[in-house]
Amino acid sequence: MADQSNPGRNALIVGIVLGLAAGGLGAYTMVSNKVTAPATDLDAAGTKAAALTAQAEQAKSEKERSRKIVDVAPEGAVVNNKPRFTPIFFSPELWQVSIDSKKMTTVIDIYDPKSESLHNGVPNAWFISNNIADALGRADGLTIDSDGDGFSNVEEFGAKTSPSDPNSLPPLIEAGKPNHKLEVVSTSEDKAVIEVESMLAYEPNPTETSITIHADRSGSKRIGKKIKVKPGDSFGLGGAKSDPKRFTVVGFEKATYTDSVGNKSEESVLRVRDNQTLTGEKEFIIRPGLTRVRPGAKNNDIGTPNVKGRDINDASATLRVTAGPKAGKPEGTFTVMLNDTFKVPGNEKISCKLESIDAQGTVNVRPEGAESPVIVPKAAK
């Protein structure tokens, strides 16, 4: 008699075979120490776990690393303070972390939101979602500039900008923030005093007057010759670099002054426009005469409305941006006169004022709306 097929028996045999195969596969996976890392952004670039480990070792010679990726973790390792079990179908990306203070290492899952932050509270997920997971394994992962825009990763995190996109960057300077991306290339300071002929004070209807440029209040050192000027005429400070049309005579006016005992007198004065300043005091009046300062003497007229002559302080600073699309380019370096306002190249939304220049070559810049200025240091040589 021919054997008759038995569908039920055949199905049972197939089930047993498949079950044994699945069990063998599961047993092999359970005993294997090799954990296959899941696809990540780094894998997308053609880097597997082994290659990434090799890359970490190579970077270690450039910068000491306190953390490294481990694609194999032994059974019984503690992950996130819990015993680790080898998963059957997938594996998290595990990182071995050195804890120097405790002289020990631990293993964490960087994809677990409950995992310890590897970098001072900046979530591990932030590095991963911004495609800079490699920075997680570096001791200087917060301070490096992953996208080369001049801002560190931690600065990008604080500003909520992308650390992997050079076109997404924080402001170069802003009110209320001490951090900025400016440095001082150089400073210069040229001083002079404009003296108007004393007799002008007593002229009832003057049409012209004489002016002399001095290097200081003593009047002992002239910079230029005494010249005659009338409304509409222009003149400079007389130096080799001086613009001969820096100042323009606007006209003559009357002004009242009070002497030290309270007596008032009216004098003729000269009104002058400064064609160089951008936003400072464009027009001012000059009282005839020259307030002289004698060594050791205290002159109360200096700095008051009674002062004679006009102090010119051509202090300026050349600044340079250190981040953003204009860093390192000619348009990223610019010169600003003292007390003028300006806008930082690459950060044109906010106006700033150059408030002071100190002897060390640093300057104080006040962003519009800021309660206090920020200190811009001199560029390192």
C-alpha cells in the first residue's frame, strides 16, 4: 500500500525545524558578545561601528578623549545603572564613559533619553539630532566648532541654532549678553586744539576770523599755520594725515558766558561742522581764545561751557569679527571713531557705540538697548 501523505504531520515537522532554527539563532545571538550597532547618521556616511572605533582612536592622538564608543559590551555590564541584556533583534549604541573622579568606567546608551548627559547637561539627543554625534566622544565636545562658523557647540546650544549648519549661527553681539565675536586689531589717538582769535569775542558783526591748530592746551606747539576763515570755508588739523576739509565754518553766533564771580557777558563765537564724525556731535561752537593749563595749576574751565578753544580727540579703533560669514574677509574688518555708532558686519540688525578706548588697547562697545557696555579685547598676536 502506498504511503499516504499526512498534512498535519508534515506541518508539525516544518514547525519543529523552524523552531529549532529560530532557537539556534536566538541562542547564537544571546551568547555572542558582538552587538550590531543600529543605523545612524554616521552609518549613513558609510562608517560602521568598527570604523567609528578606529576613528575615535585616531582622534585621540589629536585630542585626549574621555569617552569612547564600544560596539561590544560584555554580558553583565551595567547600562544606565541596570544590568545589560543583549538584545536579540537590535542594539542601542553603547558608549563607555570614564569617570575620573571615581576612577571607574560605566556604559550608557546614548539613545536613551534617561541616560546621563555626557557633556554638562547638554542632552545626548541634541548631538545626535544635529548630526554631530562624533562630538559626543570628545572631551572638548562642547567647545569645538563642528560647523566652522566661529561658534562653539555649546554656544550654538545656548542660542538654539544648528551646530552642523554654518548658516545657522547666534548673533555676533547683542544687548544683555557679555559674549560677542569681536576683537580689536589696533587703536589710534590723535589730539589737537582749535584756537579762535581772541578778538572775535568783541566783534559785534564779524565776517571772518583767524584760527590756529595746536598740539595741546599750552599752545606752545603749533601744528598748522594761522589762517583766516569765513562762513563756508573748510580747514583741517594740519597734520600729514589730516583731511584739509575735515571742518567747515558754518557761521558766527552770540553766546553768553558767566565768569567765576557770576558776571555774565555776551561774546561772538564760531560755529563749526565736523564732516568726519558719523554720529557724534556734528556741529559745535568754539569760544574765542585758548584755555591754557599751567603745570601744577587747576583750571576749572576745562570741561565746562566756559572752556575756550576746542579739543579734538581723533581716537579710533579698528575692529574685526571673529565669526560668521564675514570673518577672515576684508569686509569683516572696520574702523570706528570714538563715540560714533556702527553696525557689526554680519550682525546689521543692532547698532553699537564705541564708548571708550583704554591704554591697553581694549575698547568698550555698548549695543543698542544694553545697560552696560561689553569689553572687546585686543586680538592675540
